[in-house]
Amino acid sequence: MACSCVAAHLFHGGDFGMSVVIQQIVTGLSIGGVYALLAVGYALIYSVFDFSNFAFGCVMMVSAFVAYYSILAGCSVAMGIALAIAVGILFSVFIELIAYRPLRKKNTSRLFLMITGIGIDMAVTNTAVNLLGANYRPFPNVSVTEPIMMGNIAVGKIDIIALIVSLVALGILWVFLEKTKPGLAIRASAYDTSTAGIMGINVNQVSIIVFVISGVVAAIAGIFFGMKYAIYPSMGTVSTKAFIASVIGGLGNLEGAVIGGIILGLLETFVSGYISSTYRDLFSYGLLILVLLFMPGGLLAKSKSDKL
């Protein structure tokens, strides 16, 4: 009934309808920004090592819980976020050193690397459920209930903050990859890791940098997802949406990952607002299937030499 009323206002072209549309767009961009951060993490690792890091979700979850418990223990919100990012980096690098690197040194099939990532994610998530319980926890000491009023438009504070932080983080990452020597090394490794090694690039060092970046974006995404919704042990499953976004944009393509994340965030928001949140996942996976059927390489498919 509520959706019907909103739709009626929208189609009659009133100010209320336009306000709702703008609110939906801002919310969709906010969620899309979180998806884009996670999708970039997927795309970055895939571009260099040709496998998807399915342990990404547990890094996101662990980082969010670190922020949660740090703030509960008396840390400021800024300190809690900083600690969460630090732990996200350490945990991401730990997974690379302990799980992925030994397998890569043995030239293990990329399929086994992805299976390992799934196993790590399941193990960490189930451990968190057993230790912490499956309850949903609201993010402490963060006021997100009062909206920011812009004329007739009420926009959630956390939506604005998440969108700005996501865009800034993505901008910094772009500058890092395009304008710095480590970024050049990452782009060279994305072209061919073997050739990059022959040319004097330390591929192991590149892998550390890539997983550090992955840990940072996972932590930021986890924190903002927790602020907007809640923190719980299985929250890392949202990274599946980021994987969808990465595939839609084109695996290994950072620009495509960002575009895919924004498209998916907007799609889910409008489906939830004007149809039903029950069908949100149906539309997301439906879009994935359509892209794979008609554009298997994604919206911005690139050749191996053009990745990143």
C-alpha cells in the first residue's frame, strides 16, 4: 500500500514524487559506493592474480566488529574506525601470506585459490557466530537517524557521508595506481606477473600492496554498512553483491567495478522503494544473468593487456 501511494505521487509529477526520487538516488549512490569499494577490491586482486578473493567478506565483517567493540570500550568513533582499518589490513595480508601465497608458489589452479577463500570465509564467519552470537548490533555512538534536510528532500546523514568517503577513497586509489611507482608496478603485474618479475618488479611486494588496499576498502565498506544497517557475523555475505558488481562492470576492470557497484546500488534501491525489497536480490541476479548472456566480459570488457 505504501509503495502504491509513493508511485501514485511519483506518476502525478508532484514535488513529493520528485523528492522521493532524489532521496532514492542518493540512497542508491550511497549503497552503490559501498558496493563499488568492495568490487574494486575484487577487481584489483583478480587483475593481478586472476582469481577472486572470496575471503573478502570476512575481512569486512572482522573490521566492522573491531570498530564496534573499540567504540564500546571507550574509543572515539575516529579511533575505532582507524583501528578497524588497521585490523582489516593485517587480516587481509595474513590471508595472503598464510593461505594464498603458498598455493600460488606451487602454481595451484586458480579454482583451488577461490575454494580456499570460500573456506576461510566460512570458517571465520562460523567462528564469529559461535563466539559472538548471531544477533544484530546497532553501531554505537553514531547518530544516523536524523536526516539532513535539503528543501523538501530528507537525506540520511550516513548516506551522504558514505557516498563522500567512498568517492574520496576511490579517487585516492586511482591517483595511487596512475601516479605512483607502486601503482605502476601493480599495473605492470596486471599485464603479466611473470614478465613483471623478469623486469625486476617484486611480485611478492606487489601482492602485499594489493592485499593492503583490499583490506582498507573492505574495512571502510564494513564500517559504513554497519552504520547504515547493523553489525552481525554474516554481514560479509554482502560482498557477494560486490562480486556481482565486479562481474557486471568487467572482472579486472576498476572503472567497471565502480560503475557496476553504482548501477547495482541504484537498481536495488529503486526495486526496494517502488516494488518490494523481497525482489531486490531477484533483480540483482537477473541483471547479472543478462550481462553474462549478452556481454560475457562485462559492460566495460577489456583485454588482458588493458586491465586496470
